[in-house]
Amino acid sequence: MDFIKSVIPPPFLPPTAYFFIFSDNHILIHQISDTNMAIPCMENPWDKSLGLKNLCYFGTYNTIPCYCGNIDKDKIPPAHNFINIRTLYTMAEDVFRHMAGYARQIHDWNANFKFCSKCGTQTIRKATEFARVCPACDLHHYPRISPAIITAIIKENKILLARGVNFPNKKMFSVLAGFVEPGETLEECVQREVFEEVGIQVKNITYFKSQSWPFPDSLMIGFTAQYDHGQISMDTTEVLDADWFDADHLPMVPGKQVLAGELINWFVRSQE
Ligand SMILES: [Zn+2]
């Protein structure tokens, strides 16, 4: 990977830079052709008439500086448009997916902590790290990361998959996931979330791998677990449908570029 994270910007304004520009859940892309799009790489970008603002430097890609920020809606350059960041997340190369996710979280931090959450004073950007500091009470505001577990539950030769009420695609089934609560270990979170959502108990909880998930600020921590006891009993405020599936009869599931898809693929391969 040729992306190098950095906090301290170059000593001069670079003549060329990458811009990861966000608007709510959308990111600005350069539509090079009908089938080819790219993160905007602009020359002479420092002209104020371009409408770039809230810019924050976050590193280099192949030695070219990278910034995140906003743009005035009426100043979007020709052949550029906003797309849903989830779309980019499923289409882009690994390095740009990683950079876009990182840029999104740095931008959210830079934009959302302009004022101290304790006393309301305007915060000041700290030069040496991603922290916004309150000059009145010294509270430091760092980029927020929210840990969440995601778990493949196996019962003999089947995997538990569910349709969540908040899934963008209502036909999609996936493994169970949920946010870690204060005072809870990751293993306790797995047991609680699984029991709350589908009413079963699990055992042999084993770490799988993790993935940063910038929608908006999660760190997904993947586990596998085995069914212990209980019958599926759904919490219908969270889950629309849940069932056991064998590897040859899976419903629509996420792709392997996301951790849920990797877990499901791990199950399928274990059945070969
Ligand atoms: Zn304060």
C-alpha cells in the first residue's frame, strides 16, 4: 500500500493534491468515463473560488498529499459528482477504500468537534495529533471509534443468518452484529447481542479478525461461535427474519470485501 498516514501537513501548499470531499453520506468522485471514476486529484487547488473548505491533511498517496473536507455545493467541478460512500466502499480498490474510510472518520472528527462538548468553547486543532483541544477547560476531543462485534454462529453444518431492520437492502441476510456497551467485554457483548436479537446461547467464542467500518465510526470485531442451546426467538425491533442456512442454500449475503462476507465465506469454505 502506498498510502502513508500523517498528521503534520507539508510546509508549503502542494501544487497537486487528492481531495476526499464529503457531504453527509456521500463522497465526491471524478467521473472519468461511464465506467471509470476516481478520487479527485486537483492541480492548483488552493484558489478560494474552487470552494474547498474545512480541509484537513491526513497523509500522502504515492507522495501526493491527501486532504479531507467539504465543498460549496454550487462549485462542484465539471465531471465531478457525489456518490454514496457505501457504493465506493463496494467498488473501489482496497487502498482507496481504506483511504476513503480513514478520511471520512478524520473529516467527521474535524467537523463535529468545533466546540467543546463540556463547556461549549470553540476548540483549537492540535498541530501534532488528531485532537481538538478546548482552550477554556483543556478537554481533548479525539476521533471517535465505536467498537462493535460481528459473529458467525455455527450449528452443525449450518450458519445463522438474519435480515436486520436497518439493512439498506431488504433482501440481504447477514451475520449478527451489535455495539459494545460500557463495562462489557467483547465476549460478553457477543453473548448479549445474540441472545437479545435471536434468543439463543452460544459457546466457544473465538476471535476471527477486525475491520474499520466508517459508517460512521465503527471498528467491527469479528468472531465465530458455536450454538449452545435455545430456540430462535427474534427481537422484531432489530431483526426481520433469522434462520439456519447450509452452505449450498445461502440467501443473498454481503460480498467478501466486508467482514460479514468474509465470515460467511469462511463458513462456506469450512464445509468443502
Ligand atoms: Zn471546554
